[in-house]
Amino acid sequence: MLAGIIMASIGAACSRSQRYVQILSHAESIADEYPDSALALIDIIEPSEIRVDSLKAQFHLIKASIHDNLGDLRVSDSLIRFSADYYRDKDINRAVRSATLSALYDYWICGDRNAIGRLDSLSDLTGLPDSVAIYPLRKRAYWSTKLFEETGNRPVIKRLISIDRDSAWQQLYRYWLYSDYLFDGQNDSALIVLNELVDQAVGSKSAAKIFDYEYEKLGVLEEQGNYSECLELADRYLQKEPGSSVEHYIHLWKSLALFNMGNRDLAIQELGMADSCAGGISEAEKGYYNSFSYFLNTMFDFQNTGRLRLIKIASINNRQRNNLLRTQYLQEESEQSALEIENQRLILKAKSDRQRALLIITVLAALLVTGALTWYARNKKRKALEMLERNEILQKLVDESKTTPKDTSTNDALRRAMLQQLGIIKMVAETPTQQNREMLRKLSSVENGKDGSLVSWENVYGMVDNLYNGFYSGLHKRHGSVLTDREEQIIALMVAGFSTKEISVITGQTAATIYVRKSSVRKKLGVPEKEDIVAFLRQEADD
């Protein structure tokens, strides 16, 4: 029963591991395209129950990938380093992915500015297939573009354009390239790339993309100093898309272009229209918009008064800083809350594990006690049955020793002589129960009132020699060096016709022991398994 429980526990653990393998495999296959669904899948898994390193590494890799695909890595993704260490020299694809996420974690969470350089080193590994290098290159280009860190980003983007044939990504790569040129002040190159994107959007008949890219052209034309073209494009937008979600920004671009052209009054008018359109936007979006509009208002005030005042801009910056601090506080609070929840979960899990372990120990102890009691009861019953059987055999031998023989065959004569002096008396005397004392009294009266003295095996061997033509002496001479005393005694009793059970009673051994000793005799003397030992020895003596 205990073995069954242990096997059941092992089976349950194996079954859980197999289930985790299936869950992780499915989650990994959909993590990039459907991160929310993948997250719901791995939430089924209890991380503390993962005992296999390969599953643990896969779990933390998938979790970090999901969080990255959903927006940002989290403090809880620190174990992505375990995955990076595990997959090194094992799985090149997973090794690169986990090392990439580990670098991004150090960059985003730990503030390690050297982590971007680690991504460059990773994608430049000797012999790394292009299909594997795409992942770290994408992450490097994305984060550099997102954080406006254009240094060294352009070669990465161009390499992606050359090795990644995915059309959807190609469009994104070119947008990143445009952004890189723009923030690097290379406006002509930025406009060339942007016009290519517009052409692609026109070719694919994507009105939304056409609108987005042409809206981007307003800023590029402004930076180039093509103010007239910027105004024409802005007016075309306002006519084509009246009331669009970026109408306030279009008026803002017009205001800036007019200001740079020296048309201050129209610039102020356009800025007023921009402020009016921005009245319906969200507070968060309004803060971003005001960071531009207040700057223009400040410039207009400077032209009117000759004084440069930064109060409005300072209020914008203060509000933005407060928003940033509040966001950071909320993020830290959220992370702290998540850590507290995780700690509580681990505490409850540990408590549950202790209770489960205590229950298992209790059950095992109960099973051990039950098993011990069952063994004791069965052993006691077995011994009682053996004792009853031995007593029956003893009684049979006693009765036989008192019975007058109907013939005087050699075997019967030997049995009767041995019954009067063999170890029956000794066996009975060694267990002084009332029943055995009575049997001992009967044995002592056998053959003219003999006092039941203990058997002398020398006398037994002498009788065997007298009755069977020197059988024992010949046996001892040929095999005395290999046979033990017990084995010679058993052979002597077998010659006299005693059964295995009778021999066990006479010699004070169990029947199982007699069988073992007989097998030993066969092995030592080379007696075939199916041949009678006594017949074999007699044949041997005759030869």
C-alpha cells in the first residue's frame, strides 16, 4: 500500500509536469500574436511547483515575452536571467530571446545604459543566423526609437530592412528610419523615406496610413522651412478631414508656419483656433498639447512686450513632472502590491505545503503502523499454525513409536529405533508447555521406560551404517568435506524415510529451511533437480 501511494505521488508529479509542458508549449506559440491569451494560460501554472529546470526556464522566458509584448517588462521578470543562463549553449533561439529580454530588463528596470550595447553584441555574434538575429535587432531599434536615442540606431534599422522580408515589419522599419533621420536633423532624408511610406500606403489603399504619413509631413516641411507647402498641406487636411482627432495640431502647425513666415496676426488667429479645438480633448492629451501651444504664446508675448516669461511653460513642466511622479508612484505602488500579493501567496502556499506534508506523514505513519500490526498478526497466526502442525507431527511420531510394527522392514526398524532417541525429546523439552510436557512424559516411557535422553547422532549414523551397508560412512568419506553436519543429518533422516515436515520437527528447523538445505545438498553433490537424492547417493555408492 505504501509503495502504491509513493507511485501514485510520482505519477501525479509526472502528470503535472506533462500538463505544464503542454500549457507552456501552447503559450509560447501564441505569446507574440496573442499575449493576453498566453498570459491567461501561464497563470494556471504555480511557479513554485515547477521542479524541472527546463520548464522553469521556459516559463520565465514566456512570461517576460508576454509582458514585453504587452508594453513593458516588470520587476517580477528578474528571473529571465535564469532562462538566459539555462539556454546558453542549449537552444540558440531561446538563448538569444532570453538574453535580449534580460538586457531590456536591465535597461528598463535597472537603468543600465550599457544594456543596449549588449543587444548590439548579441545580434553580432559570429555564426548567428539572420532569422535569429532579427529578434534582438527589432528590440534594439524599437527601444532606441521610442526613447529618441538615435545613436547607432540607423545601421540596425537598415540591417533589419535587408534581412527581414516580412512586409508588415518592413513598413515599420522604414517609419523608424524616417524618425531616426528626422531627430538627427537630416530632414531631406527623412522626407524621402516618408514619401516612400506614403506611396506604399497609396498602393495598398490604406486611407488611415495615408492620413498618418501625410500628417507627419507637416512637421518635416516645417523643419525644412517649406512653410508655404506646409500651409497648403494643412489646409488640404482641414478640408478633407474636418473635425479630425488631430485638428488642433494641424492649426498649431499652421500657426508655427505663419509665425516663421512673419505673419504674426494670422499665427495668433490660428493658435486661437487650435486652442478652441483642443477644448474637447482629454486632460492627459491637453497637457501634451499645451507644452507646444504655451511655447508659441510665450513667443507672441515676447514680441508684444519684449519680455520673455516662462511661467506658463514652467506650469506645464511642473504639471508634466507631477504626472510623471504620480505615474512612477502608482507603478511602484502597483509593483509593491504585486510583491505583497506574491509574498502572501507564497506564505499560503508554504502553509498549504506544510499541511499537505504533515497529512502525508500522518497517512504514511498510519500505514506503517497498520502494516506492522498486520505483519505481526499474520506472523503470529503463521507461527501458531506451524506450532499446531509441529504438535500434530510430534503426536504422530509418538503414537508411531508406541505402535507394534506389523513387519520388521529395515526402514521401519530404523524409524522405531530413532524415534526412541532422536531430537523429538529435545524439541519437546525446549518448549515446556503443558501439552509438550505431556508429550515428553509419553516419549520417556517408550521402549522399556527409557528416560528420554537426548539423541546421539553418532548412534544414528551407526544404525544407518548397520542397516544400509555402511551408507553414512561412505557418504561422509566421499562428501564430508563439503557437507555440513546439518546436511548429513538431513540425509540420514531421508534414508530412514522421514518426510520433510518430520525432519523439520526432529531437527528443530522450519520446513522452508529443510528445503533450502536440500537444494544446497543437490548443488554441492551435483544431484539433478528431478532425481531423488537418496537414490542418487545409493547409485553413486554402487558405482
